[in-house]
Amino acid sequence: MDMHDDDDLSALVRGHASRFAAPPELAARVTAALAAESAITTAAAPARRIALPRRRWLEGVMLFMAGAAAAGVATVLLRPSAGVDEEEVAGWVADGHVRSLMADHLVDVESTDRHTVKPWFAGRLDFSPPVIDMADAGDALVGGRLDYLGRHPAAALVYRQRKHVINLFVWADAAGADAAPAALSRQGFHLVRWHEQGMQFWAVSDLNEPELRGFAERLRERIAAPAPG
Amino acid sequence: MSTDRQRRFEAATLPHLHAAYNLARWLLRDEAAAQDAVQEAYLSALRHFEQLRGADARPWLLGIVRNACHDHLRERRRLDEHLEWDDAHDEATQPRRDPMALLEQRALSERIDRAIARLAPAFREVVVLRELGECSYEEIAQIAGIPVGTVMSRLSRARALLREALRDERMDDGHA
């Protein structure tokens, strides 16, 4: 054990002393406490929107749909395209991205192999998100995670482009109309959202907007024309 | 429902949760107390978020965590304590290696942990911030609320104490 000078001692401490990682429940505990605190301090602030007429209209749609197709009611609530509240969903997506960037929280199943990631989701979601590796185009699949946006389960596929993490959130929205990618930003992150094949796709990253749009376009091309195997 | 302010706060501070917990865990030497202190610190930080004004959130947050820990220490009148390091507290997370290397590794880690744990809080915090938190002298000064010169003298004294403790232990153990 060499420790003749401060550098040796530093190296010894840095190399061998315990570093304590925050237990997973602490993050949940802290965010819950923060939400409660925020709710108290903003209780007096006026509501951001009055959604009653739209809600009424939406209820009508939901009643109709309940008759037409029992499935998917929960996902209708998560339908920004129906005018529910794109702002709110964008906030959830950005929140989900931030949560995932906390160490050890990025992926539940770590694999660059889509044949590992895809079955992992099968037992956990009632829809099947497309899992596509695009490492050849510079978007490497890192893995997948089950996440919650609002209170609804969503698949999160994690990609890395250079050193930038991209979270792609996917959830079922069978009743939604196909929509071309649209970009928005939240909390300093860029988001690109679109709808196809009965699913909502929301990509979020600290990449700039053209780069994130490029990612979305590459992904859409491959969803449209799946690679063999 | 979370507000924009809360979201901005979380984006700025949650990435430092592990650093915050590590500091609290080392200062309080107790998992439950460290979690409580971190939660209190985050709430207090949220209330004073406007103070930050776009500056680096990490030293600002660690300073609040540090103060929350000292409040805990004062409450429990532990400032002058010399409790034995409780090994049971400390399921160190070591990388898997071969058994012999692991044993040596564990023994060394435990000795170093014990030596740091036995430092008085004022010395322990500068060592933890410098060596485990990789903070600059200026950041430590900000976090601990002391001048940079004091940071350097405390660090130097803390290293001397650590060196001494590790040497003594080596003699006690009867082997090198």
C-alpha cells in the first residue's frame, strides 16, 4: 500500500473507498415529495387551461368507441392527436427522458439485439412496439425499458447516436389517425412525435432538431420496409 | 400534477441524486437517515430554486445536502461521537473478481472506508467531496461554506490523518 504522498493517498481512496448509489426507491420518494410540494405552492395559481368542452366532446367519442371497440379506451386518454393535451404528454415524455438519464435507470433489458428486446416487451405490454436496430446508420439500439407516461404504460426504446441518448416512447393508440413527424421542444430537449400503425411514437433527446428528425425518418423507413430476419 | 418549474428543477437536480446520496450516506453513516436528509435537501432546494439563476446545480445542491446532514448530526448530538464503523451497514458493492483478489480488495476497501468513517465530520466531508465527489477546491468551499484556504488545510490534515490511520492499522494487522 503506497501512500508516500497525497497523490498516492488520493489514488488509494478513489480506487477503493465505497461509493454509495442512491437506492432506486429514493428517486421515487424524492419526486413524489417534490410533486406534493409543487402542488401546494401552485394551488393558488390559475389552471393552465379549461378543457371542459373538449372533454365533453371526447367523452362522446369514447362512448361511441366503447361500443365499437372495447379495447383502447385507456389509450384514447393518451391521445394528443385528439386534442387531449399535447402539452401535457410532451411534459411526460421529457420527464421520462430525464428520469431515464439518472444512472442505472436507462434500460431494463440491455441488448443491442432486437431479438432479445422485442420478446422482453411481449409479456409486459398488450401491444408490440417495433424494435429496430439502426447501428449501421449511426443509431445504435442500447436496450428497452418499461416506462409510465402519466399513468399509462409505454415502451421506451433507447438508442445512442454518438454520445447522445435518444428515448423512443411507443404506446398503442389504435384509434388515432396517422400523422407525419412533428417537432416540439420541452425543458431544453427536442421531441419528435408521429403516429403510424396504430401507435404513438415520441422520440426525445438532446440532439438538435434536424438530427432527431433524421432519426425519426430513418426509423419510419425501416418500419415501412422491415429488414429480413 | 407537476409544473414547469418542478420539471426544470428535476432536470437540473435529479442527475445529481447519486452524488447527493453518496455525500449524505458518508456524512450520516446511516442509510435511512441519508435518504431522509436527501429528501429534505431536495425540498429545500426546490423552494430556493430561483437562487440558482442558471449556475451549476451540482455544488449548489450538494451544499444544501451537506447542510441538511449537519442539521441531522446536530439533532442527534453526533458531532463529537466516535462510533465504531458498523460493518453491517456497509455491504460494499465490489466488482466480481476471483475470490482471492476479491478478498484482498474487500479487506483494503474496508480499511479505507473505516479510516474515512473515523474522521471527524469536518475532515470527512472534504475528503468525500474531493476524492469521491471529484469536486474542485472552489466547489468544496462553496458546498461547505468555508474559504478555499481552509479547504486546502483541512484536506491536507485529513490526508495526514488517513495516512496515520492506515499505517496504524497495518501494524495492528501484523502484515503489510
